[in-house]
Amino acid sequence: MSDESKLKAISGGEFIIRDVSCDEIFTPEEFTEEHLMMKQTAIDFIDSRIVPNLDAIDAQEEGLMPKLLEEAGELGLLSSSIPESLGGMGMDFKSTMIITEGTGGGHSFAVSFSAHTGIATLPILYYGNEEQKAKYIPKLATGELKGAYCLTEPSSGSDANSAKSKATLSEDGKHYILNGQKMWITNAGFADIFIVFAKIDDDENLSAFILEREYDGITMNPEEKKMGIKGSSTRQVFFNDVKVPVENLLYERQKGFKIAVNILNIGRIKLGGVVIGACKCGVTLAIKYANEREQFGRAISKYGAIRHKIGEMAITTYAAETAVYRATQNIDDAIAALEADGVEHGEATLKGIAAFAPECAMMKVVCSDVADYVVDEAVQIHGGMGYSAETQVERAYRDARINKIFEGTNEINRMLTVDMILKKAMKGEMDLMGPATKVANELTGIPDFSPPPSDVYERHLMYIKNFKKAILMVAGSAAQKLMMTLGKEQEILMSIADMINWTYTAESVVLRVQKLHNAKGTDHAAIPLDIMQTYVYSVADKINVAGKDALIGFAEGDELKMMLMGMKRFTKVDPFNCKEARRRVAGACIEKNEYCF
């Protein structure tokens, strides 16, 4: 690697073709006291105001959720991303993420909170004109106004731009007359402000509008009956000849889809943050129960089967958290670089996040999958009690399931990840084919039989480098062989995406633990080292299987045999006793009676 490439800031998706050092990433150990205080404020609010009221929240007690949002606003929790000039706290993206994580144990409240602070407020903040921002943002910052985001329709979910809602300009030119139907609208039952997407006349693309609740013609169905997140208001919203003032067109005509895409990028990585908070709560609930519950004369936390579960829950949570904050800092750095070049803060924020759109999609998938796993195992550790509505884990299990559907399904996000990275390559923004060609040439060359590095971190970074070769081999071969039809081979795309997700997360863990070791020494890094080695050893097999599935889907004959041999070579890792390492990880948590990393 040249000195120039070392100095150049990494771009979205570029980790696949670039070595990354531990000094280039941010880790949770580097949060400031101020960051941790903000997170603790959010956690304390959840513990004191939300958890004691979970039954009332799930019953949708009249006025309770709006009141709780207002209380959160009084603490500043709604306004971290809003500039001080508009009544907010003017914090960086990382700060908003750690507050979001702090609300993660809030079940339905976390959903209403995230919808209000994210997809409902940010379209106006980042795309509104000065009059729109001055009118709405200060009151959204305090919670005096509550927001909702209306994109999905009965016939348009993942294909958002196919929405049927229509707007036409009135004869006097003062209003848009809006007609349409939206569904699955979070906060609809109490929202004061609606961000609504519709097509003007016969436009090809969506436009966006700001609607106020009191506008005539807005009606709603009753609350949806849902599997989980029962306390969040979710309704269908109907617009019947609603007169929207022309000054409430948001941004520009036909630019609504751009707004939706960019806001969803933010929503995806912020969902990663909120479910990390939920994961930590789920692990802690499982540990507390395992320490209290006795069978055959001792606490079930002393049994290997339970320790395996606790250890794996902690390991996957640690890994997901590490990857989320690595990507978050990359976004913050991109925003800062754009501002340094004179770009206005709001535009810089959008461009900085868009630059790492692949990572946003990746983190949505990785974290929601981990959350689903953690709550499932938490219920299992509780046994029969986990199936009882008396326990918080039963609610957590039901509430977690939506995270794999929210903000674009995990399947859509997997395919988006690969698509966005390939498009960057096609635009010349990153060179994928050069490194992929090198890997193809390596397959036909003589394998390197030199022993792996003796240093544990260097050895694991070598594994990561090989995982990246596996991605380049599969993705490069698939792109070359399938060309324009690759987009239709969804199974292959999803396998490649899984390889990318696991590799990014594994690399993040190795770099975090290496950085911790360098800063604080061997003792501080001992249990994290167990986490690192166990995680990398586990994902090596997963990457191997995903790669083989993809290859067999499009290659055959000698070419397939050669690439399968390459896949075996690139995912080979030395044997490691995961059982004992996992026990040590679990033991550390069990001793402290909580998730402790």
C-alpha cells in the first residue's frame, strides 16, 4: 500500500479492497465522558419512565406515548441532531447514535422515538427551506410537535417509487390537492406533522410534502393489531382531497424519492444503534435470570449449555456494536471533511451518510439478525417463564421481529449492499476489478505455504485479508459471468452480501481488540481476545458456506473446482477452542450479572 493510499480517507465499501489499521477506526472504548453521560441519561429515562409503564404503553393508554416523548424532549433526547439555532443540541452523528443506543431497551417507545427523531424530523431538517425549518423544527425538537413519515402503500413497499398517491395543483395555484393511502405509519395516531410522499400529476418520481394533522381530508383506520411493538401507534392514513399549501412542498418536485432514500440510509444505521441497546438489555435479562434460577441444586448459569448461550449472545452483540460504531465514525469523518471544504452542515451530513450507504445497509442487516438471535436465546434461557407474558423477554422476543422488516427488509438491504458497491466500481469510484483479477491469478499460482504470523492480531488480519479475497473471487466471477443478469440472481447476491457483512464485522472486531491491546495491554484485552478469536473462527465457516452456495449457483466444471479450492484456501483458519473461550466470555458477564463489555 502506498503512503498516499494510507493517508486517503476510506470511502464506503472500500474496505473490501483495502487494508485497514486499528488506528483508522473508532471503538466504543473511545467514547468521551460526555458521550457516556448522554447515553446514561437515555438509559435512566428508559429505566425510570418506560420499563415501569410497559403494560400501559402496550395497551396504548390514551396520551401516554405523546407525554413520554415530551418528557424525552425536556431532557434533550429528541434534539441531539438539531442545530442550536433551531433549538437543538447540535451534536455530531456519533452522539446521536449513542443516545439512540441508550433508548434501545425501550421496546415500543424506542420505535416511536426513532421514528420521530429520524424519519419524521430529518426530512425537514435536511431538505426544508428556512421558513419550513423555522416553523416546524424547534417544536419537533422539544416534542411539542410529534412527527410521522408516510411512504409505504398497500401496493408499494420495497418498490417505494411505484406509489399511487397523487397530488394536483389547484386552479388558483395555492394548494396541491392530495389523494392517496398510506399504511404501516408509525406514530400516525398522535402525530401532528406528516411527511407524505406522492406523485404530482403524471410525474415519474415522487415528491414530498409536509402536512399538518388539522388539514381537512386526513382520516385513519383504527390501530393495527400487531405481533409486537404493540405500544407504538401504527395506522393506515387516508388523504381525501387534502389541500396542502404550495409552500409545504418539501425540497423540489420529483425529488421525494431522493429524500426517501437518503433518510432511509440514516434510519438503517440508526436502527443498528437502537437494536444494539436492545441486545445488551436482552443479554443482561438472560444473565440475571440464569444467576437466580436454580436446577439440580445450583444456578443454571453454572451449566455449560447455558454458558454457551450467554457467551455467544455477548460475542455477537460485541461484534455488532463494534461494526456499528466503526461505520458511524466513518460517516462523521466524511461529514467533517465535506464541511471543511465549505459544504453546509445539512448537505454535508446527507452526503457523508450517502457515501457510506453500503455500510448503513450492512449494519441494518447485521444488527437486526443479532437482535433476533439474542432475544430468542434469552427466551430459551428463561425456559417456560420466557413464554410467559409476565417476563420482559417475552415482549422483547415479539418486539425484535420487526427489525428485520423495518427500513427495508433484510433481503432488500443485502441486495442493495452488493448493488451499491458494484455501482461504485462501475462509476470508477473504486477499483474492484483490479484486485479481483489479482485474486483470479492467485488461484492459478502456487499457494503460499509459509507459516501464518505468530502475532495473534497479525494472524487474524491475514484471515480477514483472505476473506476479502473470497469476496472478490465470488463477486468478480459472478459479475463477469452473469453480467447484466446478475441483478436477477438474488440468491447469489444475498450470499455475497453475507460474506461482505461477516467480513466487515470480523475485521471490525479484530481491529477493536488490537487497538485495546495496544492502548491498555494484555490483561485488559484478554476476554475481548476470546471474543475476537471465537467470532472470526465461527464466521470463517459461514463465509465458506455462503461462498460455495454462490459459486455453485453460476459456475461449473473445472472453473468451479478451482474456485471451490480457492474458497477453501481463503477461509482456512487455525483450530481454536471456542468452547473454553466462550465459557470465559460468559463467566465475565455472569460474575458481573450483566452484559459487561
